[in-house]
Amino acid sequence: MSDTSIATIFERGLQEQKAGHAPAAESLYRQVLARQPDHPGALHMLAILICNEHGRAEEAVQLLRRAIAAGPAGAMAYCTLGQILAASGNASEAIAAFDKSLALGPEPGAAPAIQFDRAQCLHAVGRMGEAAAACRQVLAAQPENVEALNLLGVLLYSAGQAQRAIVLFRQAVALRPDFHFAHNNLGNALHDDWQLDAAEAALRQAIALRPEFDLAHGNLANVLRDLGRLDEAIAEMRASVALNPDNPISHSNLLYAMHLHPDIGPEQIFREHRIWNQRHARPLYAGIAAHSNDRSVGRQLRIGYVSADFREHPVGRCLLPIIAGHDRGGFEITCYSGTHRSDAMTEAFRSAADRWRDVGSWSDQQLAAQVREDRIDILIDLALHSEGGRPLLFARKPAPVQVTFAGYPSTTGLETMDYRISDDFMDPSSAASRDDFYTEKTIRLPHSCFGCFDPPDDPIPVNTPPVEKNGFVTFASLNNFAKVTAATIDLWVRAMGAVPSARLLVRAPRGSARARLLERFARAGIGPARIGFLERVPRSLYYSLYHQIDLCLDTFPYTGHTTTIDALWMGVPVVSLAGQTAVSRGGLSILSEVGLGDLVADSPDQYVRIARELAADLSRLRQIRSTLRDRLSRSAIVDKSRFVHSLETLFRQVWTDWSLRR
């Protein structure tokens, strides 16, 4: 067959492919290749055809590599190779192909599309800065490219630049009002910027455009949770799980939210965790390999901490003194960081760890393999079913001993989580029946309080009780507003009724959340003049808020933790109510450690009575305020060496148990 006839057959193949006649086009391309095996055009177009029509991506990649090897390849061959590699999940090789395509100079108008595909791959492998730069190149050529606007917004949002992301998402939905993904992302960014009413509206628009959009239902649920509308939030979470039962993150969000609800007991919470385990984790158990770690009892142990919160965050602030305080003769510390928003505290963690791994873009499978390669002896979870947790990493059992601690004081539901760390106040050893609601064995610190507090380097002084200047007692709550449940508000209403001159300060979102709270107090005859609101402020200003507060009222059933310790540091006592779950007994744990266990109630009536009596006892308020920081400083909450020693003793205990097990 002559070169001319080959060209004719190839041209006919192009026409058939353009007309949608895939079998005829494939036959013609194969005729060309039977006579000229290295025909670049036929190899390229056949690769596109068999990938699109038959899904045979691996074969298509081989054809494209043959086309490239046959001689000087055009930019579009590398572009197609990149697209197929990207669709197959091989983002790193795809980036190299896109780079080559751009270097060869694609035909006019094609470069922005190639650059956008490259940006998506860069995002997938965690090269966020390069991905953002690629998006900006696309937008320089095509300012109204809504996909690039949306992706750049996602990148900025992930980097903690929510306000800049909001601008881009608004541009995207203005250009394409039916772009449901951009509405969803706008809702997330608004949520991050604490514009919760606007976030709700954006997410409802995403759902109106795509009712089966499970991610939008889940994100709306998180907004409703933070607005204090817990029943609606849980309904949306269940809708998200029903739409996509295979999404473990949506299901984890439901687990976390259930702990906030005063009418959901430990049995129901435990049952849902077991459902999570059955659905998402159990299929992975068959692939768990035996561990070959050196079983020596007294050797240096390799400890791995897994968290997305190695940063300025309540968990981060509790954890940094532990990481920095470990005995390096006995323990080698590896931090597996999923932190996307690094800050000065992240750098402090990095410096304190013996080994640091940025794993935010890694799959759970990749991370599990790395943990095994690092030969970690004890792997510590610090989030689990809360934001940034990696329960499916722990389901793969990459370390012989696995422990959950600090970030999620509940059960994991996993059969592969060996232990959970608590104390005898949150989980009384005398109430052994509670252990039935944990899949893990509970190990208890010898002192109360399961967290550690690192005081500010430049502490703000404790002031005198503001009641002395104001003439009235100021109650307050600086807890996450998601914890302000109907049961909590009922407690606060009763406390305010018991102290008719008192004022209440609440850190609540602007808009509908504040309006609903005021309306609830108004129904009880408590006017808006007695209720004030505190804004979210930088940490440099945060502790000064306590200068306005005489007495904090804790939330129920999910009590405060870091906020309670912060209050004590500023000399402010906290009234708490202990319930049946560990999360409802955090206040008991902390207050008992500083000798204020008498401020913890075991019934709503007692909670109100404690608040009323303490508000009337100015002498005790003065005494507590003047001594509390010192008492806290002498407790295990602040005594880093004491706390870390207790933790290391537990680590030695669980390692010995595993080492002697055969």
C-alpha cells in the first residue's frame, strides 16, 4: 500500500470517528497500523478511541507512548497522554506529559485547557502553590473560565484564604448560575468565614440545582450544626449518608454530631459507630498483614502521631507540649501531618518531632504503607471521626498497637483500634458497664484531665471580678456554638432566671443564630438588654475577653475542654453538668483536677443552684479568681513533665502487653 493510500485510509478514519462511527474508525486505524506500525496519527487517534469507547486506558497509554517514540511528537499527543494518565489516577506522570505538551507549543487556543488539566493534577498531588499559579495562567488568558475560577477558589480556601476564595466562587456562580459545585464551594468558604446564614443559602442553592448532591447535604448539615440547629443538621447528615452510603466522611460527621444531641444516648451512639465500622472499615480487615516489629520491651519505641491539627488549634495547643516533652531516650516521635494551613505552631511541631511527614495529599493506603516502612510501634490517632480524621488509615492496622487520644473522646467503632486514653472522671472504672460502649480497651491516666495546656508565653494578667465594677454578675460561654443545644439553653435560661440581675455573654454567629437565641430568652421573660454577644477574635485578643466574665456556664451534653481550661487560666470558674457519655464529663475531669469538683452538677437543678450560689458569693469569686491560675499551673493539666511521664507509662504498658502476646 502506498503512502498516499495510507493517508487516505487515515483520513477516512478521522471522518468516521468525527461522525461517531467508532467501530469503523477503529478498523481503519488498525489497517493503517498493520502496514505502518509506527504511524503517529493512527496510534494517537486509536488511543483516544479505545480509551473513550472501551475504557482501556492502559492500552491507550501504550499506544501513545509508541506514537511519541516513533518520532517527533506533537503537543497534542502529550496532552492526550496526560489526560488519560490523569483520568487513571496517575497525576504525577500526567503533570510531566502536560509540561512537555506546553513546552512543545500547542496549537492556538489549546494552552489554557492543557494548563487547567495540569492545575487539577497539581492539586491532586498536593502541589497547591503550583496549582494556583497554573490557574492564574488560565485566567490571564480566559478571565471568565468558571472551572479555573472554581479551582483557584478551592486552592485559596484550602490555604486558609476564605475571603479571597469567596470572591472567586461568587464570580463563578455569576457567570454560570447552574454550576452546583461552585455554589457548594461558596457555601464552604462562607462557613469558614463564619458567614453562616449566607453559607446556608449557598448550599441550599447547590441542593436545589442537584437534589442528589450528597456532599452539599453534608456541608449544609455542618453549617446547621454550627448554627445550633442540631435536629436539622442530623437530618441532613442522614440524607447525605443515604445518597452516598460509601462516603465515610459524611458518615463520620453524623457520628460526631450525635454526641452533641442531648436526646441521643450512648447505646445509640455506639450502634451507629458499629454500623460505620461494618460499612467502611471491615472490608479492609482481610488485607491486614502481620507485624514484624522488634518485640523487645525496654528498647526505644517509635511513636507516630496522626493529625490534621498540628497548628493553632485546640488539639494542637494541647499536643505541642507533649510532642516537645517526650523522653527521646525512650521514644522516637514521628508526626504524620495532614495540616493544610501551616502556621508558626506548625513549625514548632516540625522542630519538636524527630521525623515529620506532610501527608495531607496522601491516600490512606499510601500512608499505611509509609507507617509500616517507618516501623512505627504505636500509632496515635488525634481526630478520628472529627474533621481531618483518618479512620480508614487505622482500619488498615499499619502499626501493631493503635491508640486514640485527645481529639475524639468516644469510641472509634473500629476493631483495629486497640486502646483509648481517658481518665477516671470521664470514664469511671467503677462504671464498668460503660466499657460495653467502646470497641477499644479504655486505659486511664493516673490523674484527671486527658489533655495538656501550654500557657501563653506572654500571659495577660488576671483582673478582679468584673462584678465589683459592674454591680452585676456576668455569665458567659465561649464554647463552640454547635455545643449550645436546646438543653444548654434551658440551663442558661433557668440560671438567668435564678439571678435576675445577671447578664449573659455568648460567642454566637451573627444573624439568625443570635435572633433565635434572643427569642428563646424572650419567651422566658429575659429581655435582650441582658444578653450580649462576643465576636471571634484573634488569639492575641482572645484571653482579654475573660476580663468581662465572672462565671462561665458550660454546655451540655458536649462540655467545653480548651475553653474551660482557658477560663481557669484567666481565673474564671466554670459551672458544668456531668452526663453519661465521656464528652459530657470533660468539665468534671478538668474542674476536679484543680479542686473545683463542687462546681460540677449531676442534675439540671443542681447546675442552676451552683450558678446561683456562686454568683451571690462575691468573696468566693474573688478567692477563686486570685488563686486559680496558680492552682492550674500546679496541676497535671499544665505540668508537662508529669503529664508526659503518665502518657509514656501507658505507652510502655500497652507495648509490653503486645510484646508478650504470641
